[in-house]
Amino acid sequence: MTRNAQKAFKELKELGCPVFERSDVDLFCISGEDSASFEWADYYQDFGGACLKGGNEFGLAKDAVDILSKYGLYAEWENAGGLIVYQD
């Protein structure tokens, strides 16, 4: 994991975002299935769901988007179960 990704991972984890590492992913992931996920990520936001932390148009909390952006990262949904974080 890159230094920027490590910093973002740590910052998100400290805020309670359900981040985790996976061996087949270069950086890290954000869970859409963890018990705290509904506060951070909502795949179904367009269908009436709502992130409690103020989701963007992709169903990811603004806090998470801001932290990822600060470190030159972004996230994309892999499936309804979670997002993968990538280098910008």
C-alpha cells in the first residue's frame, strides 16, 4: 500500500469508516456490508437509501470522499458489498 493510501486508511479507520485490506487489491477497500457501513456507503442511495454522513452522487459519505481526495485517491463500487480505493 502506498504511503498516501496508508494515511487515508488510518484517518478513515479512526473516524469509524469500515475500511479493510484485501490481498487481491493494491490499496484498500471500504465495506458496504459492515454494521457501520450504512453511515459511510450506500450502493442503493439512488433508490431511496441515504448515507447518514451525507453521501455524494455515488453513495459514499462526503467525509470519506474528502479524505480520499486529500491523498490523491478515489473509490469505485466493486459491487453492492463494497468499494475499492484507487490511486488518482
